[in-house]
Amino acid sequence: MDSIDLTKLEATARGRYERSRLRWSLAGAAPMLLVIAAATWLGRQPSSSAFFGGLLFVTGVVLLWRGRDIRRAFWPGVLAGLLPLVLSLAANAGHGCAMGHCSTWCIPACSAGGVGAGLFVAATATKLKLGWDFWVGASLMSVLTGAMGCACVGASGVLALVVGFALGLSPQLVFKLSR
Amino acid sequence: MSEPSELDPLLKRLAQGDRDAFTPVFQALWEPTRVLCARLLGDGADASDAAQSALLNILQRANEYDWRRPALPWAMGIATWECRTHLKRTSRRRESTDAPPESDGGAAVEEQEQRLLINSALEAMKTLSAADQQTLVETYWETASQVSGATLRKRRERALTRLRDAFRRLYGFD
């Protein structure tokens, strides 16, 4: 048994461990496909929703595969992102008119949803005392989830979401940075 | 080699995706896995092959490790299973390549499995106290004991329960 090349065995074991983690991550992120399908089906811009949905799924798999704190960002990020997503999908149903000019409620819904999502991510990270990995991971997941619905009016909807999210995140973020 | 108590947090970290724990876990598990397979299959190429596949399987399944349970019995349970599978596979291969004129109806495999289980039970027995070991040996060989009646029955029951617990702790199953 002394002739066993342990370095080679360790490399093989590491490869198997990584492949197994990847399979496990794909299975873990699979429920997201339902959210993505629903957003694409209900969204105004199916191609944009599918694009952001694809990015969301890949990001989710990477977070779960990497593990540690960033793995824990997956569901809180998605939950936070559901707020702007649902608000923007609901906003698609109606529009507001003033001074002879009409527009959808998409941008206000995305901004408000973004603020709510940012507050949720910041509160969760602070409550659970999680590090920067979590902040970054949850923010990515949240913005990408929301972006599936906020693409309703193109880039401006997504921009409104990002700005709103940053506003929601900033109080806790500033507090964390100042400590 | 890390002690079992050191292995628990290491395997927990690995299950959570901490790659820094990979090499320490690999190093901590190699020796117990190799020793277990050697005891179950005897020293030789078979035991070596089984130990390697067992370790690969343990690390492949590291994500499934439930960190509320002790790590070593969990890992050794997988290794024991791998040794049994290896034994069956080897026996089947031998049967097909040797092509014996008359099949023994799988008696050889059963005999080897029986030996494997006895070896495992003996390993578990080593963890018991001298008094428990003596009670079990006397029970097995039906030799006269210093005590008799209800006292002997209770001692046997307690020793058997401890043996069962030790077996479960070591191999992860009854």
C-alpha cells in the first residue's frame, strides 16, 4: 500500500468533490427555474426576462457551488428580489396619465421595490452578522431577480431598480463601513 | 492523523464548501480508511483498491455530511459499504474468469461477507470494557460464568447493547 500515489489520489478526490458540488448546486438552484419561467411568461419583454433569468440561474449555481457565506446569500437574495419583480409585473397592468402624457408604473415600482430589497438584504446581513461575500452575493441575486420584471421599460427600469436598491442598502452599508 | 474530534469541524467546513479543509480532511481520513479496509479485506491489492475508492466516495459525498453527527463513523460507514461492494465485485469477477465447472451457489461470497461482518464485530468489541468482552466471549462459547441467573442475563443484555452501539458508532449502521 506504500506505493499509492496520495497526491494523485487527492487530486482525483478533489475533482470528484467539485463535480459533486456542482451537481448539488444545479439541483439547489433548479427551483429558480420556476420563478424565471413565471417572470418570462408574465413579463412584458420575455427576451430580457429570459436573459436576466439566465444570468440569475448561473449566478445562483456559482454561489451554491462556491459555498461558505456566499452560499447563504442565495435565498435571501432571491426573496428580496421578488419584491421588485412582483411590483414591476403588477405595474405592467396599469399606467398613469398626467398633463397629456401617459407612462407605466414600472419605473416607480422598480425604484420602490429596489429600496425594499436593499433594506431586506442589509437587515439580513446585519442580523446574521455575515461578511462581504454575503452582501455581494445577495445583492447580485436580488438585482437579477428584480431585473427580470424591471426590464419592462428597457434599461431605465433596471437602472431605477439598481438606484433604489443602492439607496435601500446604503444606511446599513455606511454603518458597517464606519465601524 | 487528526483525532476524530478534530475531524468533525473539518468535515463540516468541507461540507459547507471551505476548500481549505480539503487536504486536512483527506489526510485525516486516509489512515483510518486504509486500516479499516485492510482489516476487512486483509492486506493486499484488494484492500488498497477498496480503500482508495472508499476515500474517493467519502469525499465525493462530503456535501451530504450532517455535521450534527460524528464524522468518523459516518465516513467509516461509507468505507465499510465500499469494502463490501468491492468484495462482491471481486468475487463475481473471479467467478466469471475462473469459470468453475460447478457453481457453489454464491457460498464463497457469503462466507467472505460473513468473515467481513465477524471482523467488523470483533473491531467493535475491542472498544468495550474487559468485563463486557468477557461476558460476550463466555456467552458465545457457552462457557461457565462466575455469575448466573438474572445477573448473568442482565450483564449479557448490557454487553450486547453496548456492542450494538459501538458497531453503529464505528460503521454507521446496525
